[in-house]
Amino acid sequence: MLTQLRQDHANMARLLHVLALKHKTLDHGERPDFQLIREVVDFILDYMTGFTVPLERISSQQLLTKVPEASELGARLAEDYVALNERLACLSQDIDMILMDAVVPMDRFANDLQAYLEAHRAYLRAEREELFPLMREHLDEDELQLLADTLPEGAQAELERLQEAYPELYAEFRDAPPPFA
């Protein structure tokens, strides 16, 4: 279970790297492939709804039975998730406008994208450094298996679909440097 979570984190970090490359293109005054950005943002929105929310809810419930002080971490992660999701939804709306050739100030979009990337990386770091160690320490193999059984499948199937549907996105994802150790 924890191995799958680490793999999903690595995949998300690679997707964030793809967005960071597009941000760099913006910083150089060039127009990035906004359709590619749209695909990454859509994937992340779907992933967060289908996997992140259930993970937070289920793991928090299980941890609270053993570690009552985990409620603070659960509440903080839930608040961070809401803020992160709102940032991503705003980016998504801006991308829609850009793709419809509406005027969207690129400096504002670039700043919003950078703020989102920083917030999402901080969120992943909090899960990796705080939530996962609590799970490792306080949940036994049976509880971790129960958690795994109640969660939707990880991102692997969706990444395989993206590979077929969006070869350019998958190539950038595949070529992204390995994330954190």
C-alpha cells in the first residue's frame, strides 16, 4: 500500500514537472502548448477527486482510532486540499479561456501556475513526510490492506490511457527527471 502511494506521488511529481516546463516556456515569453497543459490539469483534477479525497478520508479515519492527535494533520491536509483544488480549478478556467482565444494576462496566468505548483509540491511533501510515516508506524499490514482495498485503483491505468491518447504528454511525463527519493 505504501509502495503504491509512493509510486503515485512520483507520478504526480512528474506531472508537476511537465507543468513546470510549460511555466518555464511562459517565463521565456513564449506560448506553451495549452492543450497539453489542459490534459495535465484535467488528469490532476480527476486524480485528486478520485484518489486523493478518499485517501485522506479513509486514512484519517483509520489513524484517528489509534492516534487522536492525527486529527490536526487530517484537518490541515483537508484544508490544504481545498485550497489546492480551488487554485487548480481557477487555472482550469483560465486555460479554457485561453483555448477559446479570450484575453487572459499571461503574467497573471504564469504567477497563478507557479503558486499552484508550489502549493501542490508542499502538499505532496506534507503527505510524504507526515501522513505516510504515521500510517507506517500505526497501521498494521491488515489495516493497510483494508485501506488499499477501499481506495480506487492508483493512477497507473489513467497514465496508460494518457500514453495512448496523448503521446506528447506521455513523452514529457516519461522524460521528466525522477522525483524525490
